[in-house]
Amino acid sequence: MSSEYPFTDVPTIDETVANPLKELLGDSFYELVNDFLTDFPVKFKSLLSAQDGNDVDTIFKIAHTLKSSSGSFGFIRLYKQLEHLELQARKDNLIKPDEQLTFIEQEFNKVVSETDRH
């Protein structure tokens, strides 16, 4: 794993990414974020099941989907952690997936906390 893992060198939310989308979408931005925050636990549960079953293809697909959404909303640290998992799954070379999923879940909880404050 890289020395930056679990990517504490980047902010939880990068407003320079989120703000242009907020301006473009207005209140719809918050509805989309809420949809993401509601859907994430469901997809994360599927990610855990895939990891338990060593289903690397499903891990890749779910990580890719969650990564893309995270990046769009400016949830940069979550994006980076999901990207890290996605790239390893693509190469069928998962390194400490339990640890990675723990970090992903923790970061998601930080995103929830920070979005509640905005």
C-alpha cells in the first residue's frame, strides 16, 4: 500500500469540486447527495458480501460505481479509498481488503457527518 493510504493527506470534502456542481444543480444537488448517502450502505453491504465470497469482479464493479459518485460530489478521501480498492480488484490483487473496507466505512461516516453540517 502506498504511504498515503488511507489518504489522510486529502480533505473529506473538496469544496472546489462540490461547489460548481452545487451552483449548476441548485437544490437538486442536495437531493442527489441524499440519494447517494441513502444508497451507499446498501451497496457497501453488497461490497462486504462480495469480499466475504472473494468475488473480485463484484468488488470491482461496486467500488467503481461508488468511486464515481463520491468523486462527483467532492468526497475526495472516500473517492481515493474506493479507487485504491477498485484498482486492486481490477488486477485481481486485493491487499488487506478487510482493512480497506473498514477505512471506506469510516470515511463514509465522516462524509455523513460533514454533509450534516452543511
